[in-house]
Amino acid sequence: MVNQDRIRVVIDGTEVSVRPDAVVLEAAMEAGVYVPYLCYHPGMKPFAACRLCLVQEQVEVEVEREGGVVVEQQLRPATASCTLPVRDGMVIMTSTDNVRDLQHGVMDMLISEHPHGCLTCHRVELCGPQDICQRHVSVNDRCVTCPKNERCELKDSVRFLGMDLNSPLSYKTRGLDLQIADPFYDLDYNLCIVCGRCVRVCDEIRGDSAITFISRAGRSLVGTSRGTSLLQSGCEFCGACVDVCPVGALVEREHKWDKAVKVERTICPECPVGCQLNVEVNKREKLIRVIPEINAPANKGQACFKGKFGLEYVNHKEKLSQPLIRNQGELQAVSWDEALKYISEKLRLYKGEQFAAIASSSVTNESAYVFQKFARIAMNSNHVDTDANSRPSLTRALGKALGYPASTNPVWDLENSKCVMVIDANVTEEQNVVAVPIKKAVRARKTKLIVIDVREVELTHYADIWLQPRPFTTPYLLAGILRYVLDEGLADTPFIESKCEGFDDLYKSLERFTLEMVSGITGIEEDNISATAKLFATSGPSSIVYALDNIPDYLQEVNVNAITNLALVTGNIGKPFAGLYALQRGANQQGCLDVGCSPDLLPGYQKMDESPGQHAIQSVWGQRAPRMHGKNLRDILAGVKEGVIKSALLLGGKTNHWEEEFGESDEVLKKLDFLVVHDTFLGSVGKFADVVLPATTFAEEDGTYTNLERRIQILTKSIVSKKGNAQPAWSFISHLANEMNIPGFDYAHSSQIFEEIASVIPFYAGISHKRLIDESVVTLRPDPINPQPTQMLYSDRVSQGLQWPCFDLDDEGSIRLYQSGFPDHKALLFPLVLKLSPKPTNKEYPFLFIPGRVLAQWERDVEVIRIDGVNHIQREELLEVNPIDALDLTLNQGDPVEINGKGWHMSAAVFITERSYPGSVSMTTLFGEVATKAHLDTAKNARLDIHGLYIESVSVRKIDL
Amino acid sequence: MTKAYNALFESALEHHEVLDSKLKINVGMAICGEAAGSFEVMEAIRHEVIAQGLDAVVSEVGCLGLCYAEPLVDIQFPGKPRLFYGNVKPENLPSLKQIRVKGKNIPLATLGTPGLPGIPDLYDLPMMIRQVRIALRNVGHIDPTDLHQYIARGGYKALDTALTEMTPDEVIEQVKLSGLRGRGGAAFSTGTKWSFLKSSKASEKYILCNAEEGDPGAFNDKGILESDPHTLIEGMLLAGYATGANYGYVFIRHGHDGPIRRTQIAIEQAYKSGLLGKNILGTGFNFDAEMSLVGESYVSGEETALMEAIEGKRAMPRYRPPFPAAFGVWGKPSNINNIKTLAYIPEIISKGGNWFSEIGVGGSSGTAILCLSGNIKRPGMVEVPMGLTMRAVVEELGGGVPTGKVKFLQTGGPLGGVLGANKLGVKLDFKAMSDAGAILGSGGIIVANESVCAVDMTRLLVAFCQYESCGKCFPCRLGTTHLLEILERMCRFESIPSDMDLMQVVGKEMASASLCGHGQLGFNPVQSALDYFGQEFKIHIEEGRCQTGSCDINFITPTRTRR
């Protein structure tokens, strides 16, 4: 970063200044000189295997000649530039005859085992798959039948090197079967060049090591690390291997041979990480492939199975295209005008407290803002919330203690944290890319990992310490850790004294949380509590990643307080690599709350009283919002049940976020007199709604998302649907408001809305669509006609987005919060008031069922069976039961049992172990089952519906054989 | 001298005196002995001892180097010279009651004065007479599982001296003075290598001892480990002290049970006696050592692949720089030495670097530890001063080929290539060997007589290189495969004249572009065979016949050619 540290290198006559720790290959890219390579990939350590990126260094040598010593320029032997460190004043030649000879030699050998009949053909770009080939290249060996034909680095490199391919080396294909039974992507190892990119990305970046090199020498190839199927080897189906494959060996199965006509950069709508994705769109305006952006700040080229393979629903033919109105029990297609007129007439009847508005947490900031504005000033109701806000304390308690209700640091700070504590979060499945820096750092032995979760989630397999507190007792455990930290002098006292308030009350409240007491309640041994406290407090900059999975609502706020307290007393706030990460669920949950989708806070978290902020909003809106606090999601549902709320507007009919916590919400919503749903598909709620409006998908609109790093990033309208009239929420709401004669909704474009957002939210004030677009930087220096990894090819510009607070146009945003202190000068330490809850007893379902899910359990065999050409995991699941309960139920080791929950049942074999607490039973299943199900869903173009890991009440019954 | 060492030494002497008062029977139980049947011999002797009610100490010893005479039994009656009996079988056990010099069981040699008339002294045997034993000073003489015997013969004295009287720099200085060069193949100056590690400021540094020794025909590393493991441990300790490293790994392929077991025992003994672990000999020096076992992989003997293997990864070489002295095992600075190199260190420290440098010839000081095998009368392990000619080694020590004439030698492992009979005059000297187009390498010498076909031998060597290519870098993975395919064609007489050029093209590519030595030297066996026996290749291609007839049989060589 610092310029004076850079050193100068001359590449083919071009002088360039580079980082001192760069290698020559990077310097060449910087200089705009193309050096061919196949195994190198940016973002990964060099591998030095393909030996294509050879260069020669020119050095001055003193030579004795007649008449004395003369200095001569000599070329050193060719070396691989991907591993050659730069030196100041180095002179490099990249295309000497020697280098080209050697590159041709490597390539000759390489294509002796890769089909290449088309490479020297002048028709290579003209030929169709079924054309008669006068050169007798068999159909299987043709480039045109290779799904990677457009982006094949091998083909491009051969052509870059200008080879005539007349090598006498004998050609042999491997003759292997295609592997097409595993989810999501096809493997054709006949095309593999064994560059190892896939193996390395899986190991080095993802920390999974699901694939590995197998055999050696002429037979070395890539295969699964265990078993024969990826389902057995611990694959998380993130697709990183597919993204880096230079040839056609690994390809996405859907739209395998489709060609892209354009590539657009947008943001993934699946979770709050905010991964930038490059989406390939074909000529029929279908989204055919997703390549995560390598220079994106939040995901650095990574994605997960949801983002990479789960967006197929965008192309679904059953997407709603027309508004539907229920007429005599049947939904009938109408025009937008008719629909809006109808809605406006109906909604007039429900103004005020009878109306509620629930936004999907994956709508854009613009839509969310217009939505809450509509509810507040058109419908005069503050009953506004988002569908993912079932845990309001998640960020809100952060805001109370620190100032801003948001995570403090960027995701990739986790890679450099000395210790990471993950609390009650299923990161790998729900906010996948957050797990990537954690796993990467743990695998590189840079970071210690503490996991606090009673469930066996994926990250527990990477943890140095895994604590399994009894269900619902996490806050007690945190209190115990806090007290130990303070008692043992592990706290950052200067930080507490200068930057925190309320220490004495906190300390007093911790009095009763002795190790003994906490150990008794949580079931964690005292030594483990103290070891955890020591590790977290003494490792250096440490981070906490938390969700509130399975924390009952009456404990959620105190749980977050305990987490914040722990970060504060150890001084892990307001500095690099020491962050607090609140894991929301919806892609734009942060943004929705920021712009006011909240029952008691206006945009920018302004209170509803007579504050200056409220006045500012009032002056922009021309009207003030109702004064009474509205109901949140939980209370809205209760209100509907009681009949207080009679009408609702829902953005997104995807209620799966809340069903798990609120039960039968669909049944409750049926009670509404008038329900309007804006959704992409006719979902479960739409089926009984009075009006269903067609919504655009994330790929069909522009706007912004705010991710969990507070990073505002811009979505691009990637697909233009030729048919259908779907509209983004902000658009139809504006029309609706106009129809209802409400002023202040004249928006022509989402950027206009963002300008209004910036004018009412001080910490968004410096941000605009224009800035987000203009400040993206062009990065690709080598000529894009040269062979490039796909991710490089698509990364023609880097867009960092802007992280709020960003107060004016000169403000570059805030990468980390509180680095220069807290907004209210001091952070608040809240005393921990914890009531022991009575143990819920349920005669029908006496046990707590604790589900777990991991990528692999090496200690157990897994069988994979093929049904209709699709691999499925088949194994008997084990139900872990405490010996005491086993005695009660007269269960012996291995007995078959039936588990009954509300509305489901399954069978398993009993595994009696002390690991399970009395009264709870646990079962860990494999992610592979989810992957297969998700794969079948995407094949049907349906949205992924992954069942979360929720603790439920069940009964257990022995099956008599 | 430290108190702790003194106590160890006293108790070792005491132990030695007890041993001296008894009948001592040593049976050679190294790989060579075990292959020749020493298990049965051992059992028969134990049986005899019990049957005859003898007060005897029966021990397993390692390899004396006279592998041709295995199973070798060495008997010493109290106060009498040691008697070495060769090729002992259970049915012709030597007498355990008295010394006999007539009849069937005549000792091969004796050791100690007075000797026996008509029986040569051990060191006057033709295989021994020109040897100078430094690293092999204890092999076959001590029970490798008995620390006392090692200490009684002066073991760990050098460590004690270094720890009490020398600074680490002085230790390195002595090693530099000795001119010792690495015996693993690359022949880099050991002292210089140590000073690289010494200069690293890291708190965690490693000494790695490479006993992978995958070369066919090389068994001296394993020979030292199973005959005298404490020499290695002492060498590692000295290396650790000199370089400031506190951890050591002995790296060996799994399955070599003798060397592994005995080294493991030696490490445990050293820990118990305060020679490993914390506060060694009470001097405050700490050093921990453990064994690291690896699967079958030739390339894991390459230094960076070895580090990957220790870390539990697939044994594939890393790129350099960074070099091991900066980024070694677990990413920490490391120094890697061959066992033979480390086995010299105790003697160098005891007797001084100058003493060592006077042995051998300039540029190649000290001795060469060689393994003789193949078509030779006396296969075995020898240690001779550098500068001796190959002819002397093969003909005087090894006794020459049993039938016919020497056709070529295969030295330094498969990558070393072959040395034609006309080069037998070459001296054992790093420079002279490389000038002759061969390498000393790990010290294996396989002798071939005229019944061996050069093409077939080349195919075998390339098959080995190909089978063992780790598959990482393209030139080696594909180059060895193509070379092997071409050579197999030649041996089947299906080759065409242009194949000779094709091999050169592939070979040049491998030599210039490969990542590690395996690929860079992978063409050596072909090139050297072409140099000496180009005519034979021509006959195979042009006349479609093999002079020796060995190419006419089906290949049974394991290969990993393309599917």
C-alpha cells in the first residue's frame, strides 16, 4: 500500500513498480505483459506445477576477454515466474526463444493427453457440434462439444503460443466415465490437466479438502478424498473448484452448453454477506451461470451452493407475470392499473392501526424505504417490519451498547483475528462466506477458534474449543466467562476505564456467576470455561461471530449484552481484526432496518419523538409519521390472530424465515380481511391472498443492498424479461400511492429514491448510486484477449461499495466502526440480569431434539446409492441419548427408535453417550443430504428451501422388532 | 565434563565389565541378515544356550557391512578374541563351548589379540582392509538397543564436550573446517548449511534427518539406523545445538521395521537418560526428537516434499525460494541433513575438523559410504576414503563380478544414470564423478555384467523414475511417461529411428523446466546409457533384436503409464 516500499522491475523493457513481496508473474501483469500460465490463479499461493510461466532474467556478468574484463548481458536459465520473487532493478525477458521452446514443449506434452483435434483447425470458431469434420475429429474430442469452449484457458494458451501441434508424442485419452450423479456440477476427468487449482482452492481457501490428488505420475488425477462421491468426501458444493478450472473438466450442470451473450455484476440475494456475483446471461435472457467476483471485498471470489447453484429460479417459467385479483375465490389475471385501483380502494378502508406491512429482507434499500414510507404516511401505520426480524435484539442491542446497530468490522478481518468465537450460529450453511476466512485462518494455524453451540455444526470440526452448553443456557455460560475474565485480571482495564460506562453495575450483576454455578447450569466443566476465557482474552485481537439460534426470545437481549460486554471488557472493539459480527439472515436485513423497516424507528434509527432527525424526515416527507410505536413481526402476527390487524401488505411470500420460530404463520394470515402479496411466485401465502402482484427477482432490478459489514453495494439489472410485467416493490408502491393521491412518491428510478434516503439518513448522506458506480476502478491490465482464468476475465473493474457511516461526498466510508471512539463517547456495559427459566415440560414431547449437520463424519462409513441417476446418501442415523434417559426408556446401544416431532417422524439407531444431556437427544446428519435435495430443487427451478437447525420437542419410542 | 555424562559413562563401563565376564554372542540382525535367515539362526542359538545351560549374553547387532557373509555370528569367550562366523545356518552353528579352528565351522575372521593362526583379522579381510570407518565405526559391534554399549565406546562424549566447552559457532566452525559435504546427493557444505539456519532469528527451528533413502541399491542409511541409531541422535543433537534448533524429526519410510523399531527404542532411551528433552545433561539445552513415518514415495526424500510429508500432506515438492532455512517444516526455519552426514558429526567434534579434512581428497574430504550390490561377489556396505577409484571398490572390496566382465555401474540411484566399464578408473570424488557423468548420490553402486541389456536397464530405471514421479509438475509427470512409453516401444522392437530425437526433446524439456531434481535429473539414465551404449539402442531400433536377449520377455515392471 505504501508507495515508498515499492520496488522497480523491468519486464520486456517496461519498467513497473511492485510490492516487494510480489513475484515476477504479478509484476508482469502489472506491466501489462502477458505470461501464459495454467496452474497459477490469483488469490491462491503459487503452485509451480505447469511450468508455462517461464521467464529469463537478464544479468550483467563480468567476462574475461582479450584486453581485460568486460561486462556482458547474459540470460539466466528459464525459471517459473509465479515463484520468482522480484528484486529491485531486476530485468526480465518473457518471450525469448528458449522460453518459447520450453513452453511449446510443455504444451506438446500436455495436449498429448487432452483432446486437441480442433485446436489447429481454421474453422475452430465456425464449427457446430454436429458438423461433418473433414479432419475426422471425433465428436467427443471436439472443442465445440466442450462446455468450456468459450473460456478454455488451454485452448487459448495454445493459440497464444502460436503452436502448430505437430508433435510426434503419442496421443492417448484417459477413457474415463463422466461423473454426473453428484449434485450441481459435472466432472469429466478426461479433460483434466492436473493443474491442481481445484484441489488447492478446496484446501487452501475453503479449508474443506474434499478433493485431492490421486495416484501419481502418468495416472495422477484429481479425485475425492474419501469414497467415490463428493457426498462422501465433505464437499460443501460451493463451486469454487468449478470457478477456477481452466478447462472443461469441471462445469456447472445446468445450462452446461449455453453460451453467454453478456456478463453482469450484481449482488447475491441469499444471505447478508453480500457476495458480488458475475452472472452470465444468454441470448434468451436467462441467467445461465454464476461466477463469484474475485476482487469483491466481501467474498473475494467465493460463493456458496446457494449463490453459485441456487439462483436457477430466476429463469422459472412459472414466475408471476401479471397481477392477480381474487374474484369469487379464484385468482384472476388483471392489468396493473386494475390491480392498483382495486388495492387503493380497499386499502383506504384499513388506514391506521388495522394495517401492517412486512417486507422481505431481500428487497433493495430503495424498495424497503418506499415501502415503510408508504405504510407510515399513506397508511398511517407504524406496524412495519421485515420477515427475517424474528430476533430484533440481534443488532438492536448492539446499537444500545455501542452506538450503531450493526456489525463492526469487515468479514475478512476474521482471517487475521487471533481468536474467533462463534456463538449459536450455523455459519457454514446460513452465511457461508463468513466461514471461509475463519476456516482458512484456522487451517493456516493463524487463528484459534472457539465454538459455543450445543449443536454439532460444521465449524465445530475446526474448533480448538467446542463448548456444548445445555440448550438455552448460552447467556449463563457467557456470564461465567465474563466473570472469570474480570476475576483473573484478563480484562483490558485501560479500555474499560476510558471508554466504557456501567462497569460497577455489570461487575455486581456477575457476582453470582461463579464457575461452579455456571458449570452446574450449563453442564460445561469449570476447566473448559476458564480455558475458553483465557484463550479469548489473551490471544490478541479477537472477534465474536454470533447469531441467536435457539436462544429463547426472553434471553436474546441479555445474550447480546453478554456478548457485547465480553468484547468490551477484553478491549476487542474499535480496532482491526477485533470485530463483533451479528449474523442476520436476509440479504438486506441490515439495509431494511437502516432505512426504517422497523416499527419503532424511522429511517436512520431516528426515534419517533420530537428529535431533529424526526423533523428532518418530516420536512422531506411533507408529513410526519404516526407517533405511536408500531408492532414488530411477532406482535403483528399476534394482532392478526386477535383480529386487531385486518389488512396487510407483504413483500415476498417466503415465510420460511419465520415459520420456524412463529409456528403456523400461514394459518394466522388467513384471518386477514385484505392481504396483498408482492412475490415472484405464487407461494403458500399467495394462494390465499386477495391480491398477488408479480415481483421482479434480484436479477431484474437495480438498486442497492447493505450487507452485514454495512457495505452498500449496487445491484445491476442483469436480465430484461421479454414477457411479463413484474415490477420491483418501489415501483408499484409509488404507483399505488399516486393512485391513492398521496404526494411524495414520484420516483422514476431507484437512484432518485437513494438520493432521498441519503437526505434523511445522516450516515448514508455521502452515498449515491453515481458514487457507487463511478468509484469502481478498472483493474484488468493485461490485454483481455489473452488467456485468463474466467474470474480474472470477468473482473474488469473492482467495486468496493461504501460502508456506512459515510457522512458526505468526501467521506470514504467506515471500514471499521468505533476506531476513533464511540458516537456517545462511551460504550455501555449492561448488567446481566438472568432469570432461571422453568424447564418447559411437555408430556407429549418430553425430549429436546438437537439437530446437527456437518460436511463429513470421518469416523462413520457413508454409503451412497444412485436413484434415477442422482447420488443420495444412505446411512442409518444415530440418535445420541444420555444413559439415564436410555435406562428410563429401556434402550440398549443400537436399538432402533422412532422420533416423533410436531408433524414429522423418523427412525434412527440409539447411541448411548454421556455427551448428550439428560432430557435432550441429538442427531448429526450430513450436509450431502441437503445438497442432493437442493440439487433436485434447482433442477425443478425452485427456490432452495434449507431447513435450519432448530431445537424442537420430540418424543422417542423404541421400535419393537 | 558434566556430572550427568560422567554418571552415564561410569554406569556404561560397569555394564561393560559385566558383559566382558560372560560369553558374548552377537547375531547380525539387520535387513541383510534377516533376509539371509538370521531369525532361524538366532532361535537356534538361543535354544542351544538354554540347552547347554550357558551363561551367555545373546544380542542382536546390526550390519557389519559384510552382507555377503550373512547370517553373521560373532562369538567372544571371556578374555578371548572375537570370532566372526559367516553364512551360519541353524544346522551348522559354531561351537558355543570352545574355539575351534578346524572342521566345518572355521571363523571368517577374528578381532582382538592374540588372533588365531590361519584366521585373518577382521580388518585384514579384502573387503575391510581399505576401509576407514568413521560413520560406520560402531555398526555390527554394538547392540543398537543398548545405550550403554554406545556410551562405553565413547558415545555422547562429543555432545558433552560441545555443550560444556564449545559455543554453537565453534561447533559450526569445526564442521566447516572438516570440509564435510552433504551425503544425500547434492553435496552441499554442511557447515555452511548450518550457518544459514543459525542466522535465522526464529524461536522455533527444526533439524530434519532424511532417512527416506528410496534409491534401489542403497541401504546405508537404514544400515546406520538399525546398527547404531544413537550416532544419529547425537549428530542431531549437535546440529540442534549448533544451529539453535530444538526439534528434530527422523524421517523414514514406513515398513522398515528394523530401523524404525531400533531408532524408536534409542529415542526412548535417550529421553530416559536425559540426552533428549529438557535440560539435556543438565546444561539447559533442550531438544526433542521424534520419528516421522511416510508412505511409499520416492520423491518424499526430496527435502521440501519431505517437509510436506511430515506435515501430513501429499509428498510433493515445494517451490524455492523460500528455502528450508527460511521456510521449512510447519513454515518454520529448518535444516535437513542426510543420516550419513549427521553420523559423521560426533567424530568430527571429538577429533576436530582438521582430522576429518585430512582424510579423502581436496574438495571431497572424509569417506564415502557405499552399498555394493548387483552382479558382484561381495555385496555389502563399505566406508572408504574419498579418492579411491571405482575399480578398487568394485574389484578389490567387492571382489568383482562372479562371471564375465563388468559392463557398467549404476551409481547414486536411478537418477544417477550409468557409468560404463571404461570409467572404472574414476575416483570417488564429487567433482570427478560428476565430470564422468555420474553422481555419488546416496552411495548405492549396482554392478552389472555383460548379460544385462543397456536398453532394458534404461527402461527399468526410467520405469522407476516414472512410477515415482509425484505427478505435480507437468514436465516430469508427462515427460517420464513419454520416455517410458518410448523405451517400452524400443524393448518391444516397435520403435522408429526418430524416437531417439524425441527422447532428447522430452529430456531437454524435463531438465530445463521441471520443478525438482526428480524431473531435472530424470533424463540422466537415458542420456548416460546413450553415451555409453548408443550402439545397443541402434541395434534395437534398426535391427529389431537384443544382443543379450533380455528384452524378449514380458515386462513385469510396475508402472503408472497413462490409462
